[in-house]
Amino acid sequence: MSASSYSLEKELKNKPLIPILLVGFIPSASVIFGIEIIENEFHSQIFFAFCKVWIFLVPTFWYLRIEGASFSKNPPTKEGLIFGLISGLLMSLIIIITWFLFDETLDILGMVEILQSKGLDNLNLYIFGMIYWIFINSLLEEYVFRWFITTKSAELFSSNEIGIIFSAVMFTLHHAIALHLFGFIWWQTTIACFGLLSAAAIWSWLYIRYRSIWVCWLSHAICDVAVFGIGYTILF
């Protein structure tokens, strides 16, 4: 490694805002372009896949190359898994109760049309998507938002508490955009975003406390099961 290259990497290492900007807004771009702008379904899927690869590779490259660190095994503790399980079940219960309270106020037909346009009214594809979102996408989001962005935000603001809040806001942003594009009106989106922000903050807190994305992922995955369960009742 040349001296200039080493100097650049050392300088970048001390600027946590850069990796946050490189990663944090990509999920929002994926939602906007994938749902609203790109009309061709194949091109939309290509862009979606590109964004997923980007948010995985950039944090990995930054951590291994810019920071010169290495991944270490950090198995979740029993206490952490219990907290993850309990928080996931409680949040899922809130999701289901909220759905039953407000489902008649939603534009279900509009939501179904959007899901059908993505082919998700096909049961096999829906099951495939459910498996992907529960076991892969939620894990990727924990990798990006809880490990990488929460950690970098805590460095940026020199505060775990502010880092938790900041990363939770970034996590909520692309979900808020998706809800809007799916036809949620402002007060419905506001209620949903409050829940998303709270959940993201809890998951970031779990990561800060237990330093394991598996704890956060367990809670997140349980919530996704509830969401896809509701989606099933809508489509089938």
C-alpha cells in the first residue's frame, strides 16, 4: 500500500459521516425508483438487486479496508436472544392490533393492485418473497442499520443515544416513502412511522447492549412474520 493511499484511508476512517451518506439513503432510492420511477418490472428488479448488493458491500469494504479491521465471532447471549424474542412478539402483537383497528381506513384495493403489479398475488412467489424478507432482507437491514449505521452515527455524534435515534430515523425514512407510495394517507403513515421509529430504536439499543445483530434480527424477523401474515390475508 502506497503512503498516499494509506493517508487517504486513515483520513476517511475518521470521517463517519461519509459511510453513512454512502449507505443510509440507498434504501430510499431503491423504493422511489423501484416503485415510482422505473416502469419496466425487470429493470426495477435489477435496480433493487443492485441497491441490496451496494448496502452490503460498502459497509463490508469500509470496515475491512478503510478501518483495517476484521470480523470476529460474537455469538448472541441467552439473555440477548430472550430480549430479542420478547420484543419481537410484543411488537408483532402491536402490529396485529393496529391492523385490526385501522384496516377499514386503508385503500386495500390500491395496495392489492401494487402487490399484483409486482407478481406477489402468485402464492409461490409470495412465499418466496416472504422467506427472502424474513431470513435475508431483515438480516441485511440489521447488518446495515443496526451494526453499521448505528455504530457510525454513535461515532459521528459521540453518543450512543443520539446514534440510536439517528439510525432509527434513517431506517424509518425509506419505509415511510414506501407506505406513502402504497397509498397510506398522512395520518396512517404517521402512526406507522411512529411504530417503525420505536422498533428501530429498540433494535439499535439491543445491538448497542449485546453487540450482536442476531439479537436484533430475531426481533425483526418475528415482526416480518406478522406483516407477511397480514399480507396473506389481503391477497389470498
